[in-house]
Amino acid sequence: MAKINFKRLTDELCQKKKGHSFQLFSINIYQRDILMSQETRSVIISSFEEMQDGYFKSSTTSSYTGDVEGMGAMHNLDIFEELIKEIEISVLEYLRSFSKMSDKLQVYHQKSWPVFLKSGTSVDSHHHSNSDLSAVYYFDVPEGSGGELIFYSPIDLGLPSNSTGVDFWKNKFCVNGIKPYTGLLVIFPSSIKHEVRKYTGKKQRVSFSFDFTLTASTDLGSGQIENLPPSINHWRAFQT
């Protein structure tokens, strides 16, 4: 028979009688440092120089987002193999931290792209509706202020009101921020709204973004998990 801690139960009952507040609907965000070898960093930097020169000479914008500029599959490039391996380890560790069925999943690299931020630029609030999990790896974060990664809670705080005189009755968003630094990896649900605050560093900031899609593993076939799509090995493209 399980041993019951009566003191703890009594304390909890007393607390409930008094009334108390607590946090609800927590969201798992994963952080880890990944330090790349200097040799790998040098190869990546060299490969980007020509691409950036061509882009910035022909564009009036001051930042580069690879997924809409023809570079959205970095995970297929050999120069990223070392980083991709560490990211895959991290994604699986993240899933295991809150899921008992992680061994029944297959995770796919869907998109991956570089983001070059110039001083004075930011990224507007958005979410990634195309994927299940997303990640950002900060390849090079020069000294400077701003550029925080901001997450918005999916839950509105407060109660709706049309009154302008009672602020606390209005809907409010709860936000949380992460200060990036070189070597930081952040993994989060793609559906959570996020943005990048204005970056004011003097040198260009380089980060890599990733989108992942989850399906059931190939071994489970096409019909053993209801709320996940089967492995793409069981899919069929239209022939017409």
C-alpha cells in the first residue's frame, strides 16, 4: 500500500481554504549550448560570404532570411553535418523530457535556413504553421544590445472589457524573452507566437532556423497512432 504523507495533504487542504494562485498551461522550451569547432565555423562563414555579397548588392533590405531567398534546406549540406547531428540529439532529448512515446515517433527535417540580421532590424511576431517543432541556433552573436527572442503565451490574461478605465480587465499577453549568445540552441513548439526584438549590434548577427515535422515511426505502419500522421513512407502522391 502506498504511504501517504498526511502532513502534505493537510497543508494543501489548508492552502486551498485560504485561496492561492498558481501557474497553468506551461510550455516546454529547450535550451542547450552547442560549440562548433573553429574549422567548421570557418568553412560555414566562407560559404556564406559570396551569397551575402550577391544578396545585399541587389536588395534594398538590410537583412536576409534564407527560407524565402532560395536557401531553405541547409540540413542537406555537408558543411552542416556536425551541427545537424547535435541538433537531432537535442530534439529527441527535448521530446523525451515530456513524452513517453518519443520512441514511436519519426522526426523529419522540413526546412532550415540562415538569418542575417543587420543593426536596426527585427523580426515581426509570427508562428510556423507549417511544422510541429522549430529551433534557432545562434551561430554568431556579436556584442550589442537588443535582438532578444520573445515568446508570447497562447493564453490571454485577464477578462475582456470595453472599458478604457479598468486596465486589468482587458486582455493582456504574457511574454517571456531569451537573450541570445553565440552557441545557444533553442527548441520550441512551432505554434507558439514569437518575435525578435530590434537588434542594435554593430556587426551582423547570424542565426540558423529549423522546422521539424513529426509522424509516427515507420515500424508502426499506417494505423496505430490516431493523432499523428503515418510515416511518409506510407504516403502516396497524386498521379494526376
